[in-house]
Amino acid sequence: MLSMDARNFHGWNYRQYVVGHLRKTKDEQDNYKLVESEYQFTTKMICKSFSNYSAWHQRSKLLPEVVTPMTTEEKNEVARNELDLVKNAIYTEPDDQSAWLYYRWILGRVSDAVELIGAYQLKGTPFIFLAFNDIVRMRQMPSILNGKNEHLEGNMYPIPEKDEKKERSSIWVYSLTNQETEACQVIVSSDVILPSSSGKIGPKAVWNVQIQQIERGPNTHKRMKTIVSSLESRGWTPTSSKIYNDPTINDHVSWFTLDKTQLLIEEINTVRDLLDLEPESAYTARKHRYEDQRSWFLFQKITQTTLDLTETNAH
């Protein structure tokens, strides 16, 4: 059937059904050979027609299993090859959605670690902000140090976000007990941070981040005292939860470890080049916007939440 109609949905669906039953009768080694054979079959069908959506879809189901026994570098090499294949497809047929969907799926598989974007103290105030690239919970307070590497006492509070529980946030404020102290660095242990997003992975090393001093408007200190007072009334205690490593998430999200930032920069440039060649391509323009939005997410998170508190206004 597929030899006569390579994109026939019913043919691909039945093929998956047959393969699924065959796998029940085979051992682990033979199962892997079968999966690898099916993966090679999708390559053959895609090379015949880049617009074969069913082949791209089947490939996305097989690939995480195909790379399971490989080393990290081998997995990364497979990822590079997949990107080359799908880019050839979108350059050949830029208006066909099949390759674009697979392209987005590949980029979405980059493992995304939780990051402490930055630490900021409002000059002349006891308030220090910690900004993360995900909504997180904390198992204990971080260590805030002065210029002499002495620990500075204080209290930690998550700044509430819409529709989120009070014990988690992407922006946290540390209120120093001694209001005249200037903080210099923050140290966070690797097992302290608990991500909320399923695709995020926790930090693997201790964070040691310099605290930046930022200017404040004349009303900022007063407003921050009101905010912190409100947070104190609600209370916060460190979570007792632990990180759970879901194996299904690892299989489908973290099968390669190419640098996320560099990869997105390269792919934005690819899409921009294609947009120059095919300015009327709707999918190219949409992908361009999507990648730019992801690249600027961290910047927006800081400017909209943390730095807004430094603005001077009459309220």
C-alpha cells in the first residue's frame, strides 16, 4: 500500500499496529533491530517525498528509542544529522508543514536546565532578587554573602505569580535582616532547586553568582516594604519534596545535549536565510517568530518582573 501511496495515513497506522504486535514476540536485541529497521524505512520514505507527514511523525516516535544505547556524542551527532535532513526538506519545500512540524519537535527536545538568570540588590535597601528561567521551589534558603564572605541573615519569599501556589515562583526576594548591608554574592546548592516544568532539569553544580547593585526610584523602597510585609504574613517554609527523575521525560526530552542557546541562534539564522529566499512562506515567518520569542524569554522575564520594581512613579 505504502509503495503505491507513500503518505496514506491508514497504511502507516496499520504498519505501526503490525510492528507493535511483532515486538511482543521478540527479545530486547531483536526489538531494537526492528525499531532501527523502521527508522531506516522512514528515512527512505522521507527522501522520496519530504512532504510525507506520516513518515516524519513515525520517525519522531522511533528516534528516542533508536538512540538509547548510544553515547552522548553519538546522540548529539544523530541530532545534527536530523537537523540537516529536516533543513534540506524545508529549503526544498518551504510551504509544506510536515518538515516544519518535525523541525519544531527536534528543537523542542533540547534539554533545558533551570538557570539562576541573575541576582540583584536594590541599592540602599535590604532587598535582593533572584530570577530563574522557570517557576521553582526551594528546599532551603541560599547563602547570601558580603564582601568578606560572611553569611548575611535574612528571610526568603517567593513573589506570587498568577495561578501559581504560594511556595513557588520564578522571582524570589531575600530580605536582609541588617538593612544597611551590601550583599556581594549568592551561593545555591545543586539539590536545593526543584523545577516545576516537566521539560526542565535541575542544576548539576553549585551556583555562585555575583549580586548586581541596581538603582531604585524614590518610591521603590516603600513599595517593596509593603510587598515583603504582605509576603511575611502569608509565610513560607522550605519544601520537603525531592526531585523525581521521570524516565519517560528523559526519553522524550533529553536524548541529546547540544547547547540550547547556541542551537537556537544557529536555527534562527537558518530561518532568516530562508525567509530572505522565500519571503512569502507563512511557515518560515511563523518559525522565525517562534524562535525569537524563545530566545528573548529570559530577558522579558527579568525586565517585566524584577526591574519594573525600580521604576519611578507617583504611586
